[in-house]
Amino acid sequence: MRTVCCTVGALLLFACSGAQKPAAGGDARSRAQAVVDAPDRTPQDRALDGGRKPAETLEFLRLQPGMKVAELGAGAGYTTELLARSVGPDGVVYAQNPDLFIQRFLKTSWPDRLSRPAMKNVVRVDREFNDPLPPEAKGLDLVLINVIYHDTTYMDVDRDKMNRAVFDSLKSGGVYVVIDSSAKPGTGTADAKTLHRIDEQAVRAEVERAGFKLQSEGDFLRNSQDARDWDSSPGAAAAAGRRGQSDRFALRFVKTG
């Protein structure tokens, strides 16, 4: 595992940028919208907002300044940056990617993202999904896996081990949020590699087996018009003019006891 710290120059830029600690008080949606509206977010990220609904996502996560959180399968960091802005400079975000992601997709985009001032409080974590978080990532408030859980089903990942590692990293009352594209009911993981979708109930069963309890579900990414029979991966969906249109579930689990 390697951690990456921002350069001194980036730290200085942070002080001058719009990446400020979210204001205390106010309702969750207003705080989330303020994060999304930060003037220094990139045009590339803003172009994805319509399909990804970042304000609604952040509201569902219920993040607060100073929280310790983690994202599994952070990818190029669109959501990671939103998390980092939400928990502010006094919080921390552990952002995990496996070697396959880094070597195949993220050699330049991930370092470029990490150099941004808003990412000052992000710890880069290069680890596999079977053991996704470093030893120091304990007592976390929240762990998120966003439209990546389905990928772990065909990557030779021991998902029971992964989910238990998440459970162990969280404090009592900590939250594990899984967001993913819906497959047809009863299909389990059969469509994960071909359509990049997974059966919601299969995810729920696996996560609950690790000791979590379902706390709530979000419908902000639902699309009742989605037949769930097409490839929802970013490249394929974009080529078909459907990016951001898949029916997605959002499950919020809690560690009790």
C-alpha cells in the first residue's frame, strides 16, 4: 500500500481555492448543494452531475465536517472529491483502488485528481478489494462503494472477506453505503460482467451476512423506465446515449453493537 500526499504547492493552492470547509448548520441538502456548487469543481465533473445526482447522493450519505470516511473503487475520483469537500480539511478520505484499475485506467487521471487542492485530505490507498483498507483506517464513520460492487463479482474477490473488512473498519454505528445499477430481480450476479448490473437483493444478502443491518434505502437514482437489459458501464452507456440513465439502488447499512 502506498499513500500519496499533495505537494507543498497544492497545499498552498488549497488555502486560496474554493475548497473550503462546509458551513456548519443548515439542512443536509443545502450543505450538499453547496459542495456541488463549489466554483473550483472542473467542467468535466459538472458534465456528469446530471446523471450522477451528487447533491442527492451526499444528502443520503449524511456527511459532516471532520468525519473519517473511505471509498472503495474510487476510480478517477469524481465522488472522492465530493467526499473530501464534504468532510472538510479536518476530515479524511481513504480512497482505494486495486492495481488492475490503476494500471488499466488510472495511470494519469488518478494522480491528476490527487494533485487538486480539494484533495488535500485524501489518502491514496492502493490495495486489493479482499483487504481494501490500511491498518490505520479504523473507527471510520462511513464507507462507500459506488457502482463498483458488481465489478468485484468477476474479479476473483472474496466479497465476504471484503465486507467483513469494511465492518471491522467502521466504528459502532458506522455506515456502509452500496450504490449500484440494478439487474432484473432474481438474476443475482449473472449480469455483472456483461451488463454491469447486480441484483439488489443479492447485494443486501451478502452485506448483511457480514453483520450489517439495513438502515434505509434511497430512491433518488431510480429509473422505472430502465428495462435493465442493456450495458450500464460508462463507456457503453455513453456510446448509446444512456449514461446516467440506469436504474440504481442505494442501500445504507449500519454497524450495530
